[in-house]
Amino acid sequence: MYENPVITVVGLGYVGLPLAVALARHFEVMGYDIDEDRIRELREGHDRTGELGRGELTDSALEYVMDPEALKEAHIFIVTVPTPVDAENKPDLRAVESASRFVGRLIRMGSIVVYESTVYPGCTEEFCGPILEAESGLISGQDFFLGYSPERINPGDKVHRVDSITKVVAGQTEKVAQLLAQVYGAMNGNDTFVARDIRTAEASKVIENAQRDINIAFVNEIAEIFGRMGLSIYDVLEAAKTKWNFLPFSPGLVGGHCIGVDPYYLAHAAEKIGVHPQVILSGRQINDNMAQSIAGRIDKELDGPSRLLVLGVTFKENVPDIRNTKVIDLVRALEERGHDVAVYDPIADADEIRQHYGLEVIETPDLAYDAVIGAVPHNGFAELPLRGLVKAGGLVADIKGIWRKRSIPQGLRYWTL
């Protein structure tokens, strides 16, 4: 269809920016984001997500565009906007809807619109397609075409990057699918898989994280069981992992932009066709309740209302990503039990935390807390001087096994899952 297509990537966050930079090594690529501060930062070589370094940005041929009119030159539009859930854990498609309306005003005859956002099967064609038609006056599948290529970004992972992993692609027609395979294949050594159709590709993405969620839920549930037996789940897992086919999942708080969200998109699709997904929702319930469970167990280790320090607020270690972090739920659960909770995270952005969660994080930990709680295993936390940070007789609550292999100072109490 196009020998050398011009590409626009809409949304330059954790997904869109690495993709745009990788594609810009092979094609003319324009990047667009509604956050003008984000565009200015990227032009200056700064990626606040930490996914790309200054050199990767300054050496890239990617063109950052703020004028939508310039985007009309593109043949392919790739949409990489967030797909969270609302307060009732229902799909929140407002960003996808907004992006679709935006792109719909730009496309022309022959344009291809590809979605990378995680959605339920059918969303691209049944939800996004009509919006594009309404805004453009064109007919989907005849005048313009849809595609889907599920994102597989793992924030902070410097090994499994967008240009070194298999990309699943699907198109509204076989010709579109093959073109997308060529486009994505140009950046990753032709490591692509052409799915049967768009719905199949959407479904493949949504089950990837639902599967992980269920496996983690199992480990979280047995952590609760073994805890009541006086056993540490980490000791049990250490022994079990010696079997060659044991799946080594770890317990803890399950948040983030994918694992804590995608199962609800799958459940939504199932319920639309009259199926109640028991395993999927049971796993979600276990993981969503983990913050309350952990807060309750820590509370039992304390002697009444206490002064606590929580280490880490991001949804995973060594990344600044605070999207859907369940550490917030833990902090609130501890506060509900009467504790005074301070939060320290040298990686997360304090202004972003304040804006999204109304939580103030401290710049430097104080001394003599009644307990320190290791919620996120950032590099460096394992070496913190626990003596002094925790007062004599105080508690070291180790949710993620940060200090399991370390000698705990005499006079301090140690608790872990």
C-alpha cells in the first residue's frame, strides 16, 4: 500500500515514545502528545519516564509536532494512549475516544489507524471505528483501515524493549496486516506475528496480563494461609522453586497500568456476552484486597497507633511510574487504623504524586520510626541503615523480602510475608 509510509504516533508516554524513536530509525515519524510540557522536555532530551536516555532522544530523527495540521501528512496513525478503569473497575475509554476523535479529523482516503492501547476484543472495530467514521466522514474498511498491535512495554526493563520483542500485528484486511508486519518488522528484525484478525490480537493482549494476575493472586492467597501457619511465603517459594517446572511468581501489591487493569477489560467483555468470569474476578479481588490484608497484619505487630515510614510509592521497583500504584491503598489502610504514615521514594516525582493522589512524600527520612515498611524494592533500600531509622524495639515490616538475607540489628523486630 505504501512503500515508505509517513507515521504519526499519538501519545508519547511509556509506550508511544520508545515506539516512535524505534520506528524513526527506519521511517519518517512524527510524535504528538497533548502535554506540551512533555513535548518541550523531549525536545530538550529529557524523558521523565526514564525509559530513554538523553542520547537516544537527541540522536533520534523523530519529529515532535504540536501543530495537528502537520500530522495530516501521515499515512499511518498509531494510537498509544492509556486505557485505565474507572472507580467501579469498568473500562475507562475516554482517552481512546478523545484520541480517536482527534485522529478522525486528520485521516484521509487510504489512511491506516493502528491502536496499541490494551482494550477488550471488538473495541477497535466496534468502538473506535465508528468514532473515526463520524469525525472523518469516511467509511472504515473502505476509505480508511484499522489495525491493532498490542503494546508489551515493561517499564524499567532494558532487555525486553519494543525493538527486541515479538510484535503481534493485525489488520482490517490482509494487505493492511502485511503492511503493518513490514513496518513493525523494520524495527525489530522482522520478529512479528500476524494474528488472524483484530479481535484475536486484542484478546491475546488482554489475557497476557490476566494470566499473570491470576498466578500472583494464587501466591498472595497462599501467603495469607501460610502467614497464619507461622510460615513465610518467601521461605516456602525458595524451596518450591527448586522444582524445574514451578512458576516463580512473587507476592505483594499488584498495581500498575497493565496487570491491575487488563483483567477488568476481559471481564467486561465476558459480561457483555452473559458470561460471569469467576477465576478472573476472583484473582482481581484477592489482589485488590492485598493492601488491606497487609495493613491488617502489620497493625497486629504494632502496639497501638504508631509512627510509620513506608519505603516506595511507585507500582514497581526502580521506575518512576505511579499509575495505579497499590502502595497508596496500603498507606490509606494504615492511616484508617490510626497510624501516622510518612512515605519516602527517591525515584517518584513528588509533584505528580501530590497531583494524582493528594499525598505528600518526604524528601529525607527522619529517625526513630516505630516501624519501617519495605513496600517497593528500589535499589538502595536494602542497604538503608535500619538502626536509628527504626527505634529500639521497633518493627521492620518487609513486604517484598528486601532484607531477608540481611542481619537485622539487635533490638529490632522483623516481619515479612
